[in-house]
Amino acid sequence: MADLTTDFVGIKSPNPFWLASAPPTDKAYNVRRAFDAGWGGAVWKTLASEGEEIVNVNGPRYGAIYGADRRLLGLNNIELITDRPLSVNLEEMAAVKADYPDRALIASIMVPCEEEAWKAILPRVAETGCDGIELNFGCPHGMSERGMGAAVGQVPEYIEMVTRWCKQYYDRPVIVKLTPNITDIRKPAMAAKNGGADAVSLINTINSITSVDLDNMAPQPTIDGKGSHGGYCGPAVKPIALSMVSEIARHAETADLPISGIGGITTWRDAAEFLALGAGNVQVCTAAMTYGFRVVQEMTAGLSAWMDEKGYTSVAQITGRAVPNVTDWQYLNLNYVTKARIDQDLCISCGRCFAACEDTSHQAISMSADRTFDVIDAECVACNLCVDVCPVEDCITMERLAPGSVDPRTGREVQADYANWTTHPQNPSAVAAE
Amino acid sequence: MADTHTPGITAHRLSEAQIAENFSDLHPPLDRHEARVAADRCYFCYDAPCVTACPTEIDIPLFIRQIAAGQPESAARTIFDQNILGGMCARVCPTEDLCEGACVREAAEGKPVEIGRLQRHATDALMARQSHPFTRAAETGKRVAVVGAGPAGLACAHRLAMRGHTVTLYDANRKPGGLNEFGIAAYKSEGDFAQAEVDWLMQIGGISLEGGKALGRDLSLEALVSDFHAVFLGVGLAGVNALRAEGEDRDGVQDAVRFIAELRQAPDKSTLPVGRNVVVIGGGMTAIDAAIQSKLLGAETVTIAYRRGRDRMGASEYEQDLATSKGVRIIENAMPVAVHGNGAAQEVELEYTTDDGSGLTGTGERMRLPADQVFKAIGQTMTLDCGLKLERGKIAADASGRTSMDRVWAGGDCVAEGADLTVWGAAQGRDAAEDIHATLMGVAAASTGAVMGEAART
Ligand SMILES: Cc1cc2nc3c(=O)[nH]c(=O)nc-3n(C[C@H](O)[C@H](O)[C@H](O)COP(=O)(O)OP(=O)(O)OC[C@H]3O[C@@H](n4cnc5c(N)ncnc54)[C@H](O)[C@@H]3O)c2cc1C
Ligand SMILES: Cc1cc2nc3c(=O)[nH]c(=O)nc-3n(C[C@H](O)[C@H](O)[C@H](O)COP(=O)(O)O)c2cc1C
Ligand code: SF4
């Protein structure tokens, strides 16, 4: 069994799976159950200033997107930060930390963009004995209208300023949680780093409207006939989160900034992918909200089994391993030529590849009267769409043409060497290959 | 009260409640969620094999996608466009031999998309409101006689009425529906569905039903041809083959079809008499249905004796398994040679057979089975004789239903073409109607094939 113990910016936890700041971490009761189930850490539901009134809606807070059999693929919420008094939360945090000293406990904080507000809350948070703080600059609804959350997260100067205050008035690690509702995620990450942040965590939820009630012509979830955008999370957001994590991990100025990966993590594999793209640990919300805390047992067992299989002995060995292979499109090897291949033994003759290629792609699949489907190499541009729509795993694969052979589509010999767009003859601004 | 061990042929072998439970829906309807899950399994195949396998060529992937997208009533419209008896077909089609047998997921996993049950989900949704989705075209002034109100006649009458023709629908029986009403197993067409379907179908208008009028008795083909612009015959197979076994006339030896018809019409099935030991001779759907329903009425032992191997039986493997799961025993390669008894039947004597390719011969080995009731289910025959050219004992007709006589069309079980199934009746009735319409109006016949995937086939 691989050792899953994680040291994230000096914060130790028995495994890299933390619960993200959200309803699962809103009370001692929940967090205790989570730790009993095996979670390595928890970021407490975001705290507000003493006396800041937080009132949630009393109608539905969530909207959902489903896949087959009502499998939850995406969740949208319009919940605010904690609506319980600050003192109650702080007392409970202290008690939980005392009872679970080996688990990571992080305070998530969102207070107004004023130095006094941070100066007031930070010492009280420190008293709980928690291991660090996370600055919630991400909440995209409600709080942003009061100039907090995403309203701060979208202005790099504010991020830097607030982070600096926190480093000044608090002596444990400061993690800055980023909003994805921004064009270039590297900008807020850089600001956090400049302000002295120990790490960033991302992503918070994405602005979203789940659906529209077509009888009442109102967005859902609907509160008395009206709806507002909320924040989207769950499996559907994973690809967006992965991309953002990788951008920070491979950007020269932020490459050394530790990352806590968040967004759609549902199984050990999702977590391993975040780690590979640069995360030092991960946070989970929707998977726990969908299946309960016990899901962590599959995550820890799965990650550990995979690490054993691959010979990794620590989580740190995984962090960033795939980052060198993330590149820009212009550097992709244009001499890498593949063709789709259909395994006739596995093929069930549904014809989806044919419909996809014939109607929407390159007319590179033929269909015979007896429903045999074959790839026409002279037309196949290797887009991979047929693989993606085929319902049978591994039935269609992309096979590389050996260097020296001729690509029937272009009539040109496949070259063994690497050549990308920057040197391509059709690129007007190509540089001569060396 | 009698029980399963009471000798002879008697009613009340089981309690009323038990019988009601035994005859409940074979495949209970899918609820909304189940239907969505089942619909989600469809791959929306290109030029889907299930469509080709359906005699009426319903656009199956489309209607399933409509269910998945939350519109079962639109799905029903897609079904009824091709097959106005889509509701009954959803219940009675041997889908394992038709659409579901061709489903790519059958090939892939041995678990096809549940097309039949999805079709029922959709058609039930629309029919529950008794809402009829079609309207009649403007009156054409043409009058057509349709003889036989079974699936073939009903489908033909509906399509003709839709095209604006005026239809007189004759049937020898007072009650319309044909074998939908008198033949299909009770647990497949629960809750008087056959009559509800006829009533719903008639909402199109322009069809007047004349029950109790038999061709050959009350009507003649010559008169119909001279009184109407066109005639369609959907008279089914009214005759029953003889056993040609000694003792065939003993009490207790009956036609399976008649037994089933009585059963279908009985308001309280517990009053139906059934034997303690029942033997059914035959291998088709009728044999299976008679056997299963005898068992459901409380017979102690029920045996089907078929003269060839099980793989040659007309009933599908699924139907055979259904029978054995209800406790029916199937003896293959055995033919009846005699019914023994003292006035009433007591035993059936069977002889084993071999088939060397040139025909069946008895092996000489015989056995006797106790039998106080024997059902003959060895096929129905065409009895109508009205001067039309025949082929294999049935009316010869081309793909559009044209017979050897001018202005006379035919379809369903009474024609040689196709299998004796409800869905074939629906397809042939529809296609004949389109051809009649084209002929009477001097226009080209509408294509009734599914429009999808045509490109790929050319
Ligand atoms: C016991 C049994 C079970 C079956 N189970 C199934 C099943 O599960 N699934 C399936 O798909 N198929 C099944 N079939 C077959 C199916 O019922 C027939 O293929 C279908 O009903 C044929 O339709 P049709 O309109 O040609 O004939 P029919 O349904 O036989 O209708 C013919 C109509 O014509 C009338 N008629 C007959 N002679 C005259 C006349 N001289 N003048 C006026 N009217 C006349 C009859 O009264 C009847 O109403 C079963 C058949 C039987 C016997
Ligand atoms: C109902 C709900 C409430 C949330 N509240 C907070 C919050 O108070 N503070 C915060 O930083 N993030 C909050 N989040 C965002 C999550 O912490 C997390 O960043 C996001 O859900 C993405 O992770 P996931 O895909 O695993 O759910 C909330 C999410 C949900 C679903
Ligand atoms: S890879 Fe793309 S172009 Fe090639 S056969 Fe598949 S769908 Fe067509």
C-alpha cells in the first residue's frame, strides 16, 4: 500500500483528499463524520465577519444536469457562505481540530475588502488551532454583489492586497481560492503569488444557469418565478478545472506555486489527473454531496493501488509529472500521422461512426450492404470523432502510420522527424528549421 | 370447490384472486423513469437494423429518442405514422424475432433495447387520453369495402379513411378486432385493450362497421365488387386443421383457437372449465398460448407435443421458455396417433418421430400420456372460397396486396406473403390501402417504408 500522507505547504494530512469548503463542511457534525469516514482534511465552510448577515434563500438552492439513469453530471448552486454565527463556527473548529489532530483543518474566509475586517477575524481564526486559511475569492453569486468573493477574485490587484494583509496578520499557510470566471487564470494566480500566498486552490464554481422552466419561462432553480445564475460544479467542470490547473503549473512565473486542485473530482483517477497536472493535493465537494462521505474510501484505495502498480511511493512523486507534456498547439508534431482502425470482431454494426464521419466529418468510412464499416485511409484525417462516438470500447483505435510509408490522403511519405507549425511551409511566419 | 387434482374437465380449480393474478400483464408497463433509462440504451444506429426487421418499418431510433427527450406522445405519433396498431403490436409482437432480435445491443451483450416495452410506453401515453392523432383528408367520394375487422382490415380501413375514402367494414363476428379480440393470449392484451384500440382507431371517422356480415353467407364478392370502388379482404384463417389421429372425436378433444376465444370473452375466467391433465398438439403460438393459459387456469399437468424438434417450432424460443417457466412440459419429436378413452378422452398416445430430411416417420416407439383435455393447435386454414387464385392454400397477392381479381386486394393471414403475425396484418393492410388510394385516384403510391437510411441502401 503506497503511503498517501501528504505535506501540502507544510500542512500534513493522512491522504491528499480534502473536503472543499461547502455544505459538507458547514458544521462540526458533518466534519466529524467526514473524518471518521477517512477524509484527509476539510476546508471549513466559508466564514464571514462577525455581524455580517448571511441569509440564504428558502426555496431550492440547487439545479442538476443528468446523464443516463439520472447520474448527476453537474450541480449548480445559489448558496451563500455560512449563515451560522462566526463564534459558533470557530468554537466547533477548535473542538474538531483538537479531536482530530492528524487531519488538516483549514478556515475558509470571506470578509470585506478592508484591512480592518481581515485584521479582526484572523487572530480569532488562529486561536482555533486550524492549520491554515483559504481566501474565498471565488463565490460567483450573492457575495460578489456585496463586493466580495468573485468580485475580488476578478481583480488581481485586490487579490494581491488582501493576500498581503493575511500574510501580515496570520502566521500559518495562506491559500488563495481562485474563481474560474475570468479570462486568464494566470493573472489572479500571479497576483496571489506576489501577495505572498503559500498556494492557490482552484476552481471555485462557474457561472451557470442549469435549465429553464419552459412552462413558467424562468431559469432553474426558480424562486417564486425568478432565478439567478449560480455556480456550476461536479463532473462536468473537471475538464475546465484541469486546464486551469495546468496553465498555472506550466507558466514560468507561477510554476513553483503549490496548487490544491478542485473541480469535479469523483474517483481516484480524477484526483490522479489533477496531481499529474500540478496539484499537490485535491479538494472534493459534489462527489461527497452526491454519494456521501464514504466515497473517499474508493478514492484512497484506488489512488494507492494505482501508485503501487506504477511504483510511486509518495503523492509528491506524482505532482506535476504530466506538466512537461502540456504544450501549445503550435508545438504539436505534424509528422505524427494516424488513421482510424475498426476492429471488425468487436464491431456491433451500429453505424454511429458512419453517421458521424459521413454527415459531419470527412466521408472516410464506408458502409456495405451487410453493414460492414471500413475506414477509407485516403480520406481519414484522423480526427478521432469515430472513436469518440463508438459505443464499444477499443473497437475503433487510432493507429500510427510507420515513418517511410505513404499517407494515402496526402500522397506524401510519413517523415520520422518532428516538425511543427512554427516551421511548416504553409505557415507565412514560419522560421526555417534548423 | 375443485382444485388442480380434481379429475376431468372442470371450472374453479383456482380461486378467483389467483386466476386474476395469473392473467395479469405479462410485461407490466414501464414508468417514466424506467422508460427513460431503457430509452437511453438506444444507440440511435445509422439505418438501424431494428427498423429493417419491423414489418411496418417504424422509425424506432427516432421514437426512442423522443421518449428520452421527454415526449412520449410525439414518439407515439412516430409509431402510428407507420403502424396504426402500434399499441397492440407493442404487446404481442414476438420482438425477439423482429426488432429486438436485430438490435445491435442484442449482438453486443445479449440484452437488446426493450423496444416493445418502449413502444407500449409511448402508445399508452397517447391512447390514455383517447386522443387520435390523425385527421381525414377531404372526402374523395370513393367507397371501399373492407372484409374482416382483424389487424389487416383495421389497418387498411384506417389508412383508407385517412386518405378521404368512405369505408364499410364488414365482419362475420359482431365484435371487431379479429384475433386481437379472440386469439391473442389474455395476459398480453390486458384490460379489454383490443376493443379500446378499435374504438380509438375508429375516431378517424369515415368508417362504418357492419358486424355479423359474413362473406360467402351474407355477402358475395361479386356484389361487393359491383357496389364498391374497391374491395379489401382481411378474413384471416377461419378453419382449423384436423389431427388425423384415431379417437379425434372423443369428448375433451377441442380446437385450441376456440378454447382461447372463449377464454378471451369470459368475463370471469374462474368459471372456465379446464382439464386436470391437458395435452396440446402443435408447435406454434396457438399451442403455446393454449398450454400456458390452461396452466394459468389451474390444470395440474400441461404438455405440448410437437412432431418436430424445438428449433422448428413456430413459437419463438422466448415463447417456449415462457411456457416452460409456467410449468408446461414440451415433448419434441412426437406425433399423436390416438386419443384413448371411454367416450371422453383419458389418454393420448404419441409416437416418436425422426426426420431424415425427406419427411417425418414414426420410430415405432410409443407412449401414453394421461389427458382429459386435448387441444388441437396444428394450424389454421383459409376457408373462404371466392374464386381468387390461391398460393399454398392462401390468397395469392403481390407486395401491394393485389389479387388475381381486378379491384380486389387482400392482406393479413389470408394471403401467402409474410408471417401470420399481427404486425404483418398491419403492414399489409396499410400498404394495400395506399395502393387502393393510388389506383382510385390515379396517383403514385406513397412510399410506406421508413424514410431514414434510404441513402445508405442505394
Ligand atoms: C391463439 C393465437 C395467438 C396468437 N398470438 C399472436 C401473438 O402473440 N403475436 C402476434 O403477432 N400474432 C399472434 N397471432 C397471430 C395474429 O393474431 C394474426 O396473425 C392476426 O390476427 C392476423 O390478422 P388478420 O387481420 O389477417 O386476421 P384475423 O385477426 O384472423 O381477422 C380476420 C377477421 O375476419 C373475419 N372474417 C373471417 N372470415 C370472414 C368472412 N367470411 N366474412 C366476414 N368476416 C370474416 C373474422 O371474424 C376476423 O374478425 C396469434 C394467433 C392465434 C390464433
Ligand atoms: C452548495 C455549494 C456551496 C459552496 N459553498 C462554497 C463556499 O462557501 N466557499 C467556497 O470556497 N466554495 C464553495 N463552494 C465551491 C466548492 O468548494 C468547490 O470549489 C466546487 O464545488 C468545485 O468542486 P466540486 O466539483 O468537487 O464540487 C460551494 C459549492 C457548492 C456545491
Ligand atoms: S478519425 Fe475522423 S476522419 Fe478518420 S474515419 Fe474517424 S471520424 Fe472519419
